[in-house]
Amino acid sequence: MDKYRLFPPLFKQTPAINYSTAIGLALSIILLLFIVYYAANTPEIFINISGLVIVLGGTLAAVFLSYPLRDIKQGIKSIRQIIFYESLNPQREVDEIVAVARMWFQRDKIAIENTIDTIQNPYLKTSFQLIVDNAPLDDILALLKWRIARLRAKEKAEASIFHSLAAFSPAFGMLGTLIGLINMLEVIEVKEIHSITANMAIALTTTLYGLLLANLVFNPIAIKLERRTEQRIMIMSMIMEGVALIVEGRTPSFIRETLNSFVAQYDNELHQDSLDFYDD
């Protein structure tokens, strides 16, 4: 099974700036500047180092308690996909599948073997190698489905880490609020208004930190990763369908029309319930 290369990256990446992320970051910065400089009497009241330490420290501690270190490292690496995105082009895979289908229809295995070396997608390369080796269709589909399941599980774990961060951060924001309220109760007997209001401001800013981190950082990252996984699985499913049609001996024109319909259908399903803001 080594020659089938089960464990290389499923897609070679062509880094490019993710413009939707850049727009989201710009809007987030504008929102924060508006809150600090226009919606507040004094910007300094939003600076609460102890509250920020409580929220970030508690959130990170909870995540490290919840996930193995290997998953956390992989989740940190996946942040790169938020700034840069893969240039996924389903039509390129369709063209390559149809080209190989023509060669297979003509029983030109040598041409297929020469084509395999030029293919960038390792998942597609594995599929064609299995075809050339005359592997049974059931074995080919079982292997390709396993690769899809492996990708889904791996990237689901990455996204779940950020969903957990989004769930933990507001909770630790409330913890900071409770600490601030406890401190405020201690100075009520003294009746120092300045101390009471200062502690109240500190108590509320920790909740603010938790909500901002959850809704402007962690949840958007998780959603981005989930959409990336959906798009990659769509391409892999399309490849699996094309490979099955080749092995079944369907004509190249039939395969092209089937795969184009497949891509159009799944592309519509991916976008029908999504905001344009999250499109790459």
C-alpha cells in the first residue's frame, strides 16, 4: 500500500490572500475603534489587564485540559488558512479526470502513467494509480472513502478547538465579572463611590473581552475552517465519482457532463445558506 501514498497532504496549496478575512479584520478594527473612542466617555476604561489575563488564561487552560497537545498544535497551524486560502479549482480536476478517461477508453496505460507524474492533487494521483494497477472498484472506493473520512475527522477536530475557545471565553469573562463584583462588595461598606464604580467597570470589561474574543475571533475561525473542509470534501467526492465512472467504462463525454453537474450541484448547496462575507 506504500506506493499509493496514503498519507501525503490531500491538496497542494497555492497560497493567496483571503480577502474576506482581510475585510473582516478591517471591520473588526473599525468597530473596536468606534467603541473605544466614540461610544465611551474615556477610552481608558476598556483597559483591564487583569480581566484580559483571566479571560485568555482561563480559556487556554480549559482548552489544554480538553484536547491533546497534538490536536492543539494542528489547530494553531490551521490559523494560516484563515489568512491564506487554498486556490481550489474543481474544474481543473474535472479536466484531468476527463483526459485520463480518454486515455483509459483507448487502453493507453502508458499515457496515463506519464500523466500521473504531472498531477498536483495527491488524492487524484492515488486514484489514477489504482486504476492503472487494475485494482477492483470496491477496493478503490473503500480507500478513497477512507481518505475522505480521515480528512473530515482531522479538520473537524481543528474546527472544534475554536468552537470550544468560543464557548469558554464568555464563561471566563463572567468569572472575571464575578471577581470584580466581589471586590466591589468589599468597598461598599466604605462608601467610596470612586472605588465602587472602578470595580464595576473592571467587572463588566471582562465580560466584554469574552464576548469579543468569542464572536470576532474564535467563532469566525471555526466557521472558516468548516467551510474549507466542505469545499475540499466536495472536490474529493467528485474525484471519487469520476474514478468510478472511468472504471465502469463510461465515455469521456458522459463523465465530463456528470462531473460538471456534480460540481454545480454541490457548489449551490455550499452557498445557498451562506453569507457572501465568508466566500473565498
